[in-house]
Amino acid sequence: SSATIRLRTLQRLKPKMQRDNALEQTMLAEARVSAPIAQAHAQATHVLQAKGCGTENAKAIVDHLIDAELCGVGSHGIMRALQYADGEAQHLVANVVPNVTSGFSATVDVDGAGGIGILAMNAATDAGIDAARKHGVAALAVRINSAVAGACCAGRP
């Protein structure tokens, strides 16, 4: 049997609480549905790809969102894929590569380049690990220059 994930459903806000865009007119409900993790991952990846996000970026983002969901942080979980794809989030560049600068020292500078912050944090984590292995310690400066760096519990090995 495949592993499942319990996702919170979305519900419409009452008319007096509604906002400008469709996603902001919803909120997480207490009701939950079960779905196979692989299916939730594939569908969220497809949503991001349909909005111009490359396959590798989409998978990295959805990996993080699924992990946040499994850690119990649904507010930063899979429902964020809809937010990223929503028209309100057009300021987010879907298919960006963060700019990582590291010199001959233990410092690493990462510019998120206007993309989804999860990608910048992933790049910072990888570069920081490399710098720490090389120098015994690392200092990271991360300029997200984007939005939503993800849930802190959602981790990378």
C-alpha cells in the first residue's frame, strides 16, 4: 500500500471577509482528506509546471511542501502550491535559479533572484554544507528577494 497524507481542505470565506483574489477568499478548514503522497506530489508539481515552473524546481518546491505537511505545518504545506500558482503571486518568478556566491572563505551569499524562497534556502543549505566541509564552519547571507522561504521544520538531510 502507498503512504498517504492527511490534507486540510479549503473553505470559502464569508462574503464580508472576502478579499480581492480567489485564493485569498479561501482558508484552511478543519476537515481533512486522505490522499496518496505520490498523487498529491504529482498534482502539485503539475500545477507549478503549468504556471511555467521547470520540472526540477517544481519537484524541489513540492518536496518541501509535502515535508511541511507531514511535519504538521499545513499552513506552509501543499496548499501553498495553489498560492504560488495563483495570479496574486505573479511577482514570484516560477523558474529562477538562485545566485550563489562563495569565495575562498567560509562565507556564502545567496540571492533568491525574485523566485520562490524555498529554492533560495535549498541553494543556501547546499552551499553552506559545502563551505562547512571545506572550512570547518560556514556563514550564510541569504537575500530571498522573493517570498515564502517555507516552513522551518521542513528539512533537508
